[in-house]
Amino acid sequence: MTFQAYLDNIEVKTGHGLGHGHAMALVHVITKGAKIDPKHVGTSGSHRDDSDTLWLDGKANRPQ
């Protein structure tokens, strides 16, 4: 699951069974901000993100 997907799911699942990965995504944003390491961008695999900047303004507001 990508960092962004974890953040999107936190919004949906808040208070209803967040997993370890969701919690770690929150910790990352709180401690390091919205930027992620470029090694997670454009690589193959399930943890690939489209951008090195996470969208933090809500899933419904994210540009497609």
C-alpha cells in the first residue's frame, strides 16, 4: 500500500481499526512532513507513490 493510500484510509477508518502501517504513515507526516523519500516514487512494487509530496487536504479534495 502506498503512503498516500495509507493516509486516505486513515480518513475513512479513523477510530475503526487502523493498522500499524496507517499509524506509521501518521507518524511520518507528524515528524517529517508531507515529503517522502524519492526512492518510493515511480519504482515498481506495491509501495510506489506517484509523487514525493503527500496530499494532506483530504481524499475528496485531491486532484485526479
